[in-house]
Amino acid sequence: MEGKYKRTLYASYLGYITQAIVNNLAPLLFVTFQKEYDISVAQIGFLVTFNFAVQMLVDILAAKYVERIGYKKSILAAHFCAAAGLIGMGFLPDITGNAYMGLLAAITIYAIGGGLIEVLVSPIVQALPMDEKSAAMSLLHAFYCWGHVMVVVLSTVFFKAAGIENWRILAAIWALAPIFNFFLYAGAPIKVLVEEGKAIPAKKLLGTKLFWCFFLLMICSGASEQAMSQWASYFAESGLKISKTMGDLLGPCMFAILMGASRTFYGIKGDKIPLKKFISWSSLLCAGSYLIAVFSPYPVISLIGCGLCGLSVGIMWPGVFSLAAEYCPQGGTAMFAFLALAGDIGCAGGPSVVGGISGVFHGNLKMGLLAAILFPIILIIGVNALKRNGNTK
């Protein structure tokens, strides 16, 4: 790859770190928001739903408008919104007269940025002139995982050193990441994935069975990941009777670390490993990890199951993106936008399925997690169906 495009690649790595900041900083402050602004648990829960709802709306709109606006303008707007929303989270609740509406306003702004980043960064990297794009895609998505870990660890250190009451300063500090990346992208060359006028029209794309196969695979990728990730801390604390601190460290934090390790491994060694085989074996490991977490009589072994789940789901999201680009090379930005939407649907739906099934069984979370095994099984079936589609890579 030419040296000038390395700046584009590095900016894309930082773009996914920005996405991790946008999605994972506010949840660390939920208890603080509840105390300072006197808002209910239900209102706190809606903040998460609202963030992903805005991002899904952006996914839909991006499919129609991003190519008209242009990649460069859109990715710069994404980072401007991410920075503005993070900074706004610190002062909008205090100046709007309604703290909750101020929080929703800030989330709206940074969720627009997060949604655009999610839609744009993958096709920007896919369009770069380089070999082994599936490996590059996996390494790219690893930066989201490392960003998630970094947000949790560095924010915890800040709270210990400066006090939780100074969280507004922390929000402004994290906003420096998208501000810096705005200027990094501003000077970076950006190639389009498909030349203007040559991409498959969205209506035709939506009419192909192959696209809907990838749409389903993306839903299952997001669901396989978040069904465990979102419930890991609760499962460790309530189901396995482990302390809150240890539950967070051995649950979601370990999950994110191992997911990042999986993506980094494929990013480095992917040229030697067939992608579809790696996704199939990872999906099988994912199903096994859910079974270990559910049926092990020993809490430590159950936690190992949670960690193995993070290791197994790492390749799913970037891997399906890469396969879609391989099978539908003329899909363009619209295809990536719709696949990002599918992934977000899975991220929202997977934890909901676990919670819903658990409710049917009187709060038995293990039954909910057992039901989630369906998602990696569908992935195995779907990826093997692609093998019979004439491409055996």
C-alpha cells in the first residue's frame, strides 16, 4: 500500500476507537446521571436504546445520501458530531432546564457521528489499494474492542484520581480523540468503494437473495456478540454470585479483550486462514462457549465460557462485511449501510431475546443464554451455504 494511504488507514483505526468512546462512555456514568439528575432506571435504560435507534436511523439515511454528499465530507461531519456530542454531554443537561432532555440532545448529536462512522469506515478501508482486505478489515474492527477496553480502564483510573464528580472534564478529554481524527482524515486521501453510477441501485440490491443472506448473517453476528456481552456482568454477579468488581473485570472486560485478540490475530495471520472456515469454526466455538457458560457447575468454568464467547465472535462482524464485499463487489456504500443496520438490529435483538426467554423461565438467565445458541448455529449454516454458491475461498 502506498505511503499516502497509510494515513487513511490510521485515521480509520482511530475512527473505530471514537465509535467505542461514543458507545461505552455514557454507560460508565449511568449511576452518576441517576444521582445528579434524579432520573429513573427506566429513563437510564432508554438512553441506550435511543443511542442505537439514532444510529440505526443514520444507517438507513446513509444508504441513500452518503455517496451523494461524498465520503470525505461525511466522515468529517461524523467526527465533528462525535466531538460535539461528547462535549455537549457535559453541559447540555445543566443549561437546557431539563437535564434528561439535555442528555438526549447530546446523545442524538454523538449518535449521528457514531452511525456515520459505522457506515463509512469499513468501505473506506475496503477501498484502499492493498492485498488481504479481509485481514485488514478484522484488524480494523479490533480497534473498536481495544477502544472499549481503553475507555473502561482509563476512565476508571480518572475517576480514582480526579473523582467521579469531575466526569464532565473526562467527557471533554475523550472528545479530543474525534477532534484529532477530524484533522487526520482531513489530510488523508479517500477512495470510493464503487465509482459513481456503477454501484448496484439500492432497490435492486434489496431484491437479491444473496444480499438478504448477508443481512441475516449480520443480524446473527451482532446478536451472538451482544447476547453475551450485555449480560456478562449481570450473569457473573447474580447467576454466578461473583462480586460486582470482579464480575465486570472477568465478564465484559475480559470479553472485549479476547474479542480484540481474535480480530488482531486474524488481522495478522488472515492471509493464511480461509475466512469462511474461520467464521464457521468460530461460530462452533461460540455455540460451545454458551453451553459451557450455561451448564458448567463451577463459576470459574462458566466465566471461561464467557471469555471464549468473546474470542469466538471477534471475526463475525468484520468477516461477514468482507464476505459481502467479495460476493457483491458492486454493492457500494448502500450495502455497507444496510449491513451496519442489520448488525445493529442484532446488537439490540440478541440481548432482548436473552432477557425475554429468561423472563418466561421466571428470571432464569441461563435459559435465555441457552436460547442465544441459535444465532451462531444460523451463522454456521449460512456460511456453509455460501460455500455451495460457487466460491470456495
